Amino acid sequence: MDIDERTAHSLEHLVRRVQHKDLPRGRFIALLTSLGASTAGIATLLASLGEARAATLPPRRTHTYQAVQSQNKYLHVAHVQRQAHATQATRCVSHLYVPSRR
């Protein structure tokens, strides 16, 4: 058995493991990618398994009006506090600054 036959045999073995759910799909994809397989080749293999599918997105969060308003108010108050703190620090230092006379 030469190297090509062993590769084909081990690939068939991996495909069977994915079919029987012994090998997670993501790990199978990562393994083939690390071996240098192209995305198209991996997609073809997964399609032959009936395993090709798009990743599902998490459900979109819906925000209530009150939650958005509460968040905006919190951010506004934090912004004003930072500004007040910066202004206060500037006043403390500003009386120490004496412009040079030329």
C-alpha cells in the first residue's frame, strides 16, 4: 500500500467518523485545513456527507425602549462626570501656570 492509498483510506475513515458523530465537524474541518485542503475541497467532502450547512447565528437580542433609555442615561452621566473631573483637575493646575514674559 503506497502513500496515496493510505491517505485515501485514512480520509475515508475520518469521513465515517464524522458521519457517526465520533469526530466533531469543526475538528474535521480544522484537521483538513491544517493538512492543506482547500475550502472548496472540504465543502465537497462535507456535502457528500450531507453535513454541509451554514453556521447558525445566535438569536438577535431585542432591546426595550426603557432599557435603551436607561443605558443612554447611564452613559451620559458617566460622560458628564468625566468632564467635570477633567475640568476640576485643569483648574487646580491652571493657577500654577505662569506665562513667560518676553
